[in-house]
Amino acid sequence: MPSSKAVATAAGAMAATAVLAPGFVAPSAPQRSSISTTGAAYGSTGAAYGSATPASSGSSVLGAGVAIAAATGFASRKAGKKAQKKVVRLATTTATEVETECINAIRFLAVDAINKSNSGHPGAPMGQAPIAYLLMAEEMNYNPEDSKWVNRDRFVLSSGHGCMLQYSMLHLAGYKSVSMDDIKQFRQWGSKTPGHPENFETDGIEVTTGPLGMGISNAVGLAAAEAHLAAVYNKPGMTLIDHYTYTIAGDGCFQEGISHESCAYAGHLGLGKLIAFYDDNGITIDGHTDLSFTEDVGKRYEAYGWQVLTVEDGNTDVAAIRKAIAEAKACTDKPTLIK
């Protein structure tokens, strides 16, 4: 995690400018569109985010992509072909800075909402923000204007106690179901942002989660449904069903028996479009996981028939997470656990 000084500096920068442009696939066309947010900065003072509005259709325009294009184009015009190496470095640096600001914006929106409610779990959103950013900004196909689009990618937050992560992403992605006023009412009676995700309360939530192990087990069911529907309805030259199921789970989820049974079944079925992220932070509400949980989860999942990948620094190494997702998608006959 970044130091408090670095976080404060990033938050100050975000209060001035921040960019987040998640891509989504509209149900009526195969191309991607983008959503741009105005003033997507949220400092500890409680300043409000701007509203999100759909941009025109076209190729995918993501926050990092915008930064790379702008930096490369500007530098090329200024320096010409001889400065090509500098252009690459400038683009890479700019993209990394934009990613960091986007991730920290997610973190601090979650933290501020939790602080305002004086209730909740800030640790999970802080640690899982890089995963959520990559999924919503680059990997997932979805449409905030049509949340029930049948071929959307599915996301399940198995560690449902960290639901401010999901509310932050839905808000920043342009879902009308999570407004700034809704976020300000986090964990309040009758609000649309309850203390655990509830799909009957908040549009954009795929699965109601909270009981540990429940979310990842539901993700197995969603992935199995995708495989079944694809087998029944897809025809040569006409692919109707083709989407991924992503889930984030913590230590508690992997301790519960229900996750053992469902994930063993996922390996048996070879659900290659199921990608699970293991937020292995070594801590539970009772203390360090070593008090009661010392097994090698990765080895267990390999025995189930899963592909298991490891990202050494999930807090800051966005490129490594991106690479792991690409490897997961390349493995079509096994579900993947990214630890």
C-alpha cells in the first residue's frame, strides 16, 4: 500500500484532475463505447464527483489509453521521429500516473463513504481497487444504460463486506443506481447502498453476497450457465453467448466449505471463462490467518483442476495483474485463480 504521504499527495492531485473512462459494449453493436466522468476526483473533504455520460460510439477509449494517445501525439509533434524512445517513456509514465490516480480515486471514495457512515470495512476496497479498476476500465464488457444485457460480463464481489468498492465502481462507470447521494447514505436505513451488496436493491449488482464463500459459489453457477447457454445457442458464424465471470474473494471465502464444493465442480467442468481473484491479505476479523488457516490454497485449487497464477504485488503492479488476466483468458479449458 502507498504511504500516507504518497496517498495525501495523490488525493490532492485527484482533487484537481482525475480521469476514469471505463469501456462497455452496447447490446446493439459489437464495438465499444466509452464513458467519461467530469471531475471524477473525491478528496477527504467530501467533494462530489461529476456525473457520467455516455460518449459517442466507436473504438474503446479508456483512461489509460487516452493518456497514452495524448502523451505520444503531443511528444511526436514536438520532437519528431528522432525522439521516439523518449515518447515511449513519456507515454508509459503518463499512463501509470493516470492509473494510480484512478485507483486512488476509487480508494478514497470508498474510505470517505465509510468514514461518513462511521461503519464498514475500508481494508478490502483499499486492497482490491487495482483489480476493480482493471476489470471495469479495460476487461469487462457492460452497459450502464442496459444493465441486464444478456451477454454482459458478470462480476461478483464474494468478499461482500467490502461493498463500497463495488458501489464506487458502479458510480464511476455511470450506473444511475448509485448516485453521489446514494454513496453519502452508505449503510443507512433504507438506502440503495447497504452494508453488503444486494441485487434486489442496487441495479448493477449481479449477486447478493455477504456470507463468506457464497459469492464465489454463485460465480461458479454463473460461469456454468454461460457454458451451457453457449453450447445450446451458439452456432457456426453466430456467437450469441460469449462472456466471462469474474469474482474477488478473500481468505474467509476460501475457508468456507461451500467454496470447496463449488470450486471443485468448476474444475471438473473446465469452466475456462471463470476468473477468480484471491485477495490474500493474511488477515481475518479474529487476527492473522495463521491462527486457523495454514493450508496452501493454490495447491488445493490446482488439485481441483484450476490454473493458479500469482501476482507478487497486487497493490501497485497493475501491469502484472493485467498480464495475469491475459494468461487466464488464454487458458480456455480451466478456471483460473489469480492470487
